[in-house]
Amino acid sequence: MSGRLDGRVAIVTGAGQGVGEGIARRLAAEGAHVVVAARRAETGEPVAASIVAAGGSAVCIETDVAERASVEVCVRDTVECHGALHVMVHNAFTGAIGHRLEDTVVERHWEAMSRTAVWGSFYCAQAAYPHLVAAGAQGRLILVTSPSGVEGSANIPLYSSVKAAQRAMAKSLAREWGHHGITANCIAPVAGSPALVSAFERNPALREAIEARTPLGRVGHITDDIGSVALFLASDDAGYVTGQTIVCDGGSFLGL
Amino acid sequence: MTGRELAEVPFACMRGDATRPAWVVIRPEFDPCARPFHTITDEQWGVAWETPMRDVIAQMQAAFHAGARRIVIVVPTTAMSGGSRFAHVAAPAEGVRLLVKSAARQWGHHGITVNAVALSPDGFLDEPDLAGPTSLAPAALPTTDASALIEFLCSDASGDVTGQTIVVDGGVWM
């Protein structure tokens, strides 16, 4: 059976765990050659090996999305290895720590969040650009944002802002790159990432609260729920969808 | 009052008297130049993205600690529409707009309201037409003036309104 992404080449940042891992697995299952771009090989290598063991095509490239040179090397090596880059998924993120806006600690939190979410999107999109142009109507930029980037957050306000900035970047690049056939979209997931699972272990009431407010009554699965949305956006089926944010959270946020 | 006219008044104005709460209006500075995304340098991105975000955070913190009870932040509608060759404006403008929502959620129990007013990109960008149309529809109104709205949002009368973005662009972005 042929896959929906046969012959396509995709980079997924932050793919050593969580949502990025789920996206990488789903894209690979549909035939994409996937680069598991992870900051640490000890997380990325096992994911890539697992994908290969399941019959897919994947390699791990150590990548720090907060550093331009690291992102450029990842893209260069990907294209040298596979001859093209069709899909760039920027998911990597660190630093979502609760804080109050009026406190002086904001500066420390800002740096990590800004670097990985917004500068990371800037570097990934710029490095991928010539290859997405070459890919034409198969060119895809997918940024992983958050429902918090739409509705704001009392707990993690700077996280909301950097995730909102990613949405504005996707809209802008949808306009700017559309004439090449490239689409630029966002996914705003709520999923059982390691960070959320860990939070559930520390605070079981949190899971109950999230499930209670979610019409579908559960937290999303990184591969089956979130990866499948990424697959849609990466596939030819979504060729006329651009500048959008698909909120993939079981219906807990309904205000878009 | 347009976005450009607002830029000519002090960056933040604070007033308070017996009949009105202390209030602050913040009109961030955004890079007005059109820049194809793939040509933007790290230095340009740093100025365009980091400067307005850090400035607004500092201004909001100053307003909070000074006892302001009404905070109004003015942004271009580019925040919501995006803009070709203006990703470096849309990103911080939308980042600021989410600061408004989050601050409204955090500071509401202090009696502080935080709202955004979104104006036409014409008052912020040097070549707004390059950004692409904000909407396919033409403006519904011939002129716009946000002064009365900002005055309302700075008044006691707006005490039940927070976290909102109100667009004053003649009915282009809906």
C-alpha cells in the first residue's frame, strides 16, 4: 500500500519526545523520510531507530533550534542526504514555567521561550525557504503552537505570547509564500506529552480537570490525534489550506 | 486618532484624578519597513521582535506597580491578519495582543483591566499595501477615530471589559 507522503522529506524539530515524536512517527508511517531533529541524540536516536524498526525511514540529527547555525546544518544535511525538503515542522520548545507578569523573573523566562518558539520558527522557516520553494505545491511549513496562544493564560502568560507570535508568522508567511504553492499553518494541540504526563503524576486532579472541560473527555494522543493532523497538513489533501491554526484539543477551546 | 498620531504622544501616558482611575495607554514601536522574510537578518529580527515585546512588558510592569487600573495597548490589525513582508511586525503585535489577554486574566482580581485597540496598518507601516489586503471587503466607514474608545477603556465605565481587542479600522477587519 502506498503512503500519502511517499518520497517526501520532512524535518520535525523536538521529535525526541512528545508531540514532535508523534508527528514524526505519523509522517514516517505514510512514507516520508523523516529527520528527527532533537537537541539531544539520546532522545532522538531511539525515536529514529524505532521508526526504522517499524519499516519507516528516519535519521536523527542533533539540532538546537535556538541556534541559527545548528538549524542550517540540519537542513543542509537533510537536503544532501535526501535531495530535497518538502515539510518543515517546528515543534521544539522549552521554558513554559508558571510566573506572574509583574515579577522581575519574567526576563529569565522570556529568553528561553522566545529563543525556542519564535527565534526557532524564524531560523527553521528561513533555512527551509529555498527548499520549500523548490518543492512548490508540496512545500509545507507547520508550526506547533498552543491553544494558550489564542486565549491567553493566567499561569504562563509569556508562553501564550510566543505561541501567538508563531501564529502570526504562519499567517504572514502564508500570504508571502503562497505564490510558490507553499502552505504555512499551525497546530494547537493538547496532548499527552511527557511534560503533561509528568504534571498529571504530580497532580492527578489536573487530568480530571482537563478531561472534565474537554467535550471528547480525554487528552489527545501524540501520534493518533496530533500526528494525524500534521499528516493532513503535510499531505496533498491540505494543498488549499494555509494561514490557519487547527486547534486539536478535543474541543476544550471553541472560541476561534 | 490614528496609530501614527498615537506614536507622537508620549509612549505611555498616566493620568488619574478623583473621577477616573489611573490609566496607561501604550503604543508600541514596530519596525515600519517592509522586509521579505527570507532577507531578514538576525539583527533586524532581534530589533523587530524583541524590542516591542520587552518594551511592552516593562511598560505593563511599571503600570502595575504604579497602581494603574486601566491599561490599553494599541496594535495594528496586522497582528490578526498577518502581513506579507511584515511577519516581523505581525509576530510582536500578536504577541503583545496575547499579553493583553494573559495580563487581564492575571490582574483582574486587582481591579485592573487590560484591553487592546487594533487600528489600521496604515498608521504603523510605511508601505501597508505590500502586506496584502486585510480583508477582501472595502472599509465600511469612511473615517476612523479611536480617541473616544480609548477614553472609554480608560474610564470607570469600562470596569467590566477586559482582555478584549476592539478593532477601529472603519470595519475592514471583522
